[in-house]
Amino acid sequence: MGTPLADAFADVEGSLAVAWGSEDVVSLAKEVVRLAGEKEYEGFEPRGGVMDGATLTSDQVTEVSKWPSRPEQLSLLVGQILSPGATLAAQLNGPGGALASQISQKADEDSE
């Protein structure tokens, strides 16, 4: 066939549906596996696919569906980026608050 998807159609027999998505391959795999598990779509099953030019088996599509999706990955990344900053802010605010309280108490004592 000469296309990047040619491997997905190698050795295919019988009826076949092609599904693709624009956001990320993980979300697509999650939806395909979800549909395959519904009673309404009995007989529907993932038979394979292509990801970054590599052929995926049915089992690999199911495995990919368990990965975090792009939004989930971004959320994890942002959390990891912000966590050290939040920890540092808490560490600076704790002693700083205690010092401010002590200065305030001393100022109150001196004004009396």
C-alpha cells in the first residue's frame, strides 16, 4: 500500500473498521476498548493498530488503553513541576511566620 498505516492492514481478513483520533492515541485506544466491552457492540473487538509507525497487536491496543491520556500526562507533569515550588514556599512561610510573630510580640512588649 505504501502508507504509514499499511502494517495495520497486513494479514487482515473479514470485516474491518478503521478508527482514528486527533487528540492522542491513548484516548482512542481507551474508547475502542470501552466499546468492545459493551454488550451493545458484541462482536466488536480491537484487532490491532499502528502507533508511531509500529504495528500493535490486539493485546497491545488494550495495554495502550491503560496508559494515562495526554491531559492526564500534562496534569501529572504540572503537578511534578509545581510540587517543589509549593514545598519551598511552605518551608519559607513557616519560619518567616514564626519570626514575624516574635517580632510583633517584642514590639508589643516594648510599647507597653
